[in-house]
Amino acid sequence: MGVPVVALGISGVTDPALEALCGSVAYFPLGQISKPIAHLRAAGVSRAVMVGKVQHSSLFGGVRPDLRAIKLLAGLRDKRTDTILRAVADEFARDGIELLSSATFLAHLLVPLGALTRRRPAATERADIRLGWSAAKAVAGFDIGQTVVVRDGAVIAVEAMEGTDAAILRARDLARAHGRATPLTVVKVAKPRQDPRFDIPVLGLDSLETFAQAKVSAVAVEAGTTIIFDKDSFLRLADERKLAIVGLPAEGPEDP
């Protein structure tokens, strides 16, 4: 889009392939605030976008906070994802760097309303989607996770710090506990007070591999707030695998 990019990478997390896509990439340990901000200011950056993923569980190891980050963490009321990232965004803003929506340059990848694949959810899958939607919205409201896995009217797994893929695979293991692999329905939503500057729900080609491993047959995601990377390839493969994928409004499915 003709916008020059100065990237901040996290040591040991960011894929080095990013270096071929940006004007420059500077790496910093997870937990640093002062030096990354100084680097952006020196490069003349006034707007920033968060992309990629850092596991929330890294709070328990692998973080090397600088003095500014230590003070920030000490002043937080809790260590939920939104609480931490909102505080980081405020720190950037204090130094004149505005954090934009993560979807600023990705509008073409946002999920639209309606069926995304040729196969529509069957009646049993629609029922599981309705149940899963209510459960996922409740859990997301507490900033615990945004994904639930359902089968035959029962919530099998709820996402927490382990992330979406691990929650789906845990559901697979629970569903197979009695020796029978059964199709699962996955529901992924935005938080009721979603801050678009960070933590936007995302699917990608790696999600399809997880779905295959877990024998997922239907997926419902929130339209307008969920991004599908490599969307054309993703939907083509989903059709080949006869997955049913739908984009729903924030209030969930309307059919009784």
C-alpha cells in the first residue's frame, strides 16, 4: 500500500522472514518498553499496529521487563490480556505513538456475514453453534478466552491461556476418551468490549490443520471482527475438506 514499515520484533518469537518484508526490523526481549519506543521515535514513527501472537502464558516465564515495564505491571489491577495490552498502548501514546486497529491494513481479510463455504452447518451443528456462541461470549466477557468447542449439546473445552489450537486439541482428546472420534463444532467470537488495537480473532491455514487433527466439521466466527489470513486458500481448502464455516453477527445465530 506504499506505507514504509519499521518493525519491532520480539527476540525468539518473531519470524526472521519479516526482515524481507519491512524497511527495517529491530529485535527486543519480551517485556521491554523504553527501548522499543525510543527506536520508533528515532525512526519518526507516530502510528503503530500490533500484529502476530505472543502466548499469554509467557507471563510465567520468558519475560524480561525493563524498569518502565516493571512499574507498569506493578500498577495493574490484574494480569488479563486486555489489561496488559491496554496499559502498553497507553505507554506508547504517552510518547506520541498512536496504536491503530490491528485490521487497519487488513479490511479485505475480515469475515463477512453468512456462509463462507459451500457446505452449510447441519441442524445438529447449528444447535451446537447456538450453545457455543452463548458460552463463548460469556467466557470472552471475562477475558479468559474467545473459543469454545461443542459436541451434541455439550461444551467440551473452553479456551484459556493455552490458546485456540491447544483448546481444540484438548477437546479432541476428551471426545476420544471413550474410543470414538466424533466431529466437533468450534465457535470463536470477539470480546463484548473488543479493543480492535489488539487481540483480534484470527484464523489461518494452520487453523485448518488443527481442525483436521481434531475432526472439526463446523466453525462459526464473528463477522466484521475476525480475520482469515490467506483467505482465498483457506476457503478453498475448507471446501475441499467439506467444512462448514459461517460468519455471524455479534448477537449470534438468529435461526431457532
